[in-house]
Amino acid sequence: MKKLLLGNEAVARGLWEAGCTFVSSYPGTPSTEITEAAAKYPEIYAEWAPNEKVAVEAAFGASLAGRRSFCGMKHVGLNVAADPLFTIAYTGVNGGMIIGVADDAGMHSSQNEQDSRHYARAAKLPMLEPGDSAEALAFTKRAYEISEEFDTPVIMKMCTRVSHSQSVVEPGERAERDPRAYEKDGAKYIMMPGNAKRRHPVVEKRLERLAAWAETADVNRVEPGSDHKMGIITSSTSYQYVKEACGDTYPVLKLGMVWPLPEKKIRDFAGSVELLVVVEELDGFIESFCRDLGLACTGKSSFSPIGELSQNKVEEQLTRNARAGVKLDEAIPPRPPVMCAGCPHRGLFYTLKKNELTVLGDIGCYTLGAVAPLGAMDTTICMGASISGLHGFNKASGGENEGKAVAVIGDSTFMHSGVTGLINVAYNESNSTVIILDNSITGMTGHQQNPTTGFNLKGDPCAKIDLESLCHAVGIKRVRVVDPYDLAACDQAVKEELAVKEPSVIISRRPCALLKYVRHPGPIEADGDKCVGCKSCMKIGCPAISIADGKAVIDSTLCTGCGVCAQLCKFDALGGRKEA
């Protein structure tokens, strides 16, 4: 029976059908749902790892044991996983292994829009790139075949539009597989220099074999067109835009394997058309390959390397003269992100802004503390960078910035890569104050568990990392917990910790307001008679508060009753509970 599945759900289905038994990932939009969906299959062991490096290493261990394995992450997570990635390209695998990575062109939920195809080329690994959910399922199964036939990890590249769009798939049955026996082979798996030198030629020869396979593989196909004045090479979601804009007007070479690329197939296709156009998002990866072959082509001169493509952009560039395309005229209104009403981070960020501190930020929903009206953040680089950055900021200034700067980091991000930065702070005796924003969940990617929550991916109770004990264990003597809804307590804690001449940690602890088990006291009311229109309540940027006719108004459908705004009002105009 055919089904509508998200691209990510289709990958998970492909894992199950292919006999995968082990999944380890770190949540990251737009890849998260692959692992969440895989966890619903009882035959697959699935887990959230502390970070992507650990996930890749765990998946490799499962492969070493002869089982088919998968690890998933977003594009910036592949940076974290790069260390094992480049080396397991040398070792190869035992059971089939897939590394799933989802790019985020347009930066819908990311700090950059890097192109992961460069990793495949640099690591000399095959990369498949599906263009819809049906291909996501099929390519996942094919990836395991490639992995085991060529003794290599395979990278499966998704993107936001394929991951988060639905299309029709035809699910199949699970193919149970006996695990491959593990045989001790130090020359293959122990990558000390002598062994690694002998493995490198194996990798180069494997890449040649993969390139030959790509020439005839059905993942790369030519679709005929009626007008050979132009031919289009494309892949992934860009293929969908091309077909929507042009239909069957022009011949198309649709690439499902984007590394290694099929040289002869590309040359033959180029020879069959008058003008060769490469349509791809972000970098001119395929275009550069074509140019290296000596082929005349156009690509990034028409399509920007910045942001997403769309049907309209493709139509405008490909058919501006022929007028043969279809253009969408609907305008989609923008929706700027904002901290939720009742967000526990709001009070803490208000405190930092009020004290005019330099705030080195990190990756999470709390990054929204950077936007108006709070504007309480100075940097955001990558997972864990806030703590390491604060250490350097304070040390390099010779004490000038001490007492004037803090780092903020979420509980999940702290476990991901913040703890090593804190170890550096303690070890090198940095006079730095770190604030861990503990909202008891991984909030930004959709409420995934993490090592501090006490529950695993499936919601079962498990070991819980105690943040206070962990901070003490790495050498931090001063560790205190505050409630971010208590502005006075937050202000006191920040002032006191910045005043001491030693490393310290403040844990701002209150569960995310959207967690199902959190019970709120109910919306408060604004007293129009007491309100003088000073707008002090607007300084926290709560979406439940607005001004109408010069008076504060509380939206009872949004307000959780956290009471932070009431602490800002000098006229007691906020705080009365709305009667049911």
C-alpha cells in the first residue's frame, strides 16, 4: 500500500527494510526525524548520542560487529564528526554503514549553509542524494549494498526540502540479515601510520571502482526532452524545481550519486545538447567537475551560491526567453522566530541585558536572546564555542573584561561539546562565569531527550547526568542554581559570581514551558486603570504582551502566568489571575 511519507520518515523506512539494527545520532534540524522514526521500529536499536562524533564512532562499532548501522546529523554536525569520518574512509566497514547528513540551504535553523558534498570528495567517500521520499527509501537500501560491496561508509545527503516534504512511497518488507562475522584484522582497522599508508591506495582504487559503477547505475539517469538547445544537469530538490518549471521540454541528467560523478555519462549528455546548464543549490560542485572535464557550461553565473533555489528562480533563469515555464505567484509572508511565552530563558537574558554584560552565546533556542528587544548576546559560533570563547576573551584581555562578560549554553549543548570548554576554564584557572540554561530538554530541535534529562530516546528511564556534580568534578568550586522566573535572584547570582576572582557556574534551571508535564498557573491580567503606559513590560519581548491604546494588554491564549512581566511593573498593573 502506497503511503505519504516525509523524506526523513522514508529514510527510516529504508533503514528498517534494509535490515539495519543500530542507529546513533545527535538531533539537528533538518535531520532529526530520521532517528525519531527509526526508533519506532522494534527491530532497530536507536539512541541519541552526546554529539555527532560519538554517533559516528558508535555506528562504526556496530558495523565492526557485522551489523548494518546508521548515524544521522545536520550539516554542521558533520564538522564535529569529521575526525572519525576521514579515518573510517581508510578502514572501510564490516556490516554496511550509512552516514546521514541533512543540509540546510537558506539557513532555516542553522548558523551557516555549507555544502556537504565537499566532505564526500575530501574524504573520498560515495555520496547519494535523493530527490524525493521514494528515492530516499530506495537510496537508503541501495546505500547498504554499495557499502558492503565496496567496503566503505556511504554518505546519504538530504536537505531541508526533501527531509521535510511529503511524497508517495511504496513500502516493502524487512529483509532480515545475518550479521557478518567479525574477524580480527589490525592491518585494516588499526590506523597507525604504517597501516594507514597501505590503506590509502585501497581508498583510491575503491574510488575508481565507484566512479565506474556510477556510469551505469540507475541512480543516475537521463530523461529525454523535446528541445535539445539546452540540457540540464541537476540533483536533489533542484531536480524537482527544474521539472516543475520546464516539464519535459529539455533533456535532464538527474544525478542520484553526487560523488564520485560519472565522467563518461556527463560527457555524452553534454555532447547531445547545444547549451549545458547545471542547476544546483549552494556551491557549484557539479559545475566545477564539468569544467574540469573541459566542458563549456553555465551554472552559478545564473544561480546564486547563496540560499535556496525555488521553482520561480529556476523558471526565471531557464525560460526567461522561451516563456515555457510555470511560475508560482503566491507570496509567503515571513514569520520571524521568537522565544515562546513563558520561556524560562527570558528572565535570565533580561538580567544580562540590564547589567550591560558581554554575552558569548551558543547554539539553541536561547540564541533568540540575541534579537530585539532583549539583544543580550554578542556571539554565536558553534556548539560549545561560548565557553571556550569566553575563556579566550577574558584571558587575552589581561583581566580587563573579567566581571563584565559571561557565557551562556544550553543543557544539551553543554553535554554535546561545552564540558570540554569548562574543563579548559578550570584547568587554566580562567576567571570566567558560565551560565548553563537548563530547560530539561533539547528544545530547539523539538524536545529530544539528552544525557541530563534521565530518559533515553524512547522515553525510558536511564542514567541522568547531574550538572552540579559534573561541574564540581571538572574543577569548578562555585556552582549555584537559580530560577530564571525570579529576576531578583538572577540579578544577585550574576553580580556575585562576576565579582569573585575564580571560575564559576550558574545553572538557570526551569523546564521548557512547552513540555507536556509542565503545569502553568494560568494567564495573568493587565489592570488598565493602574497601567500608565510606561512599556517596561515590553522590554522582555514576550509575545503575550502588547500595547493597545497606550495600555498593556495580555493575550490570555498565550500567557502562561510565569510572572516575569509583573516583576517589571512598578505600578502593580500586572499580576491578577484571569478567572476561568
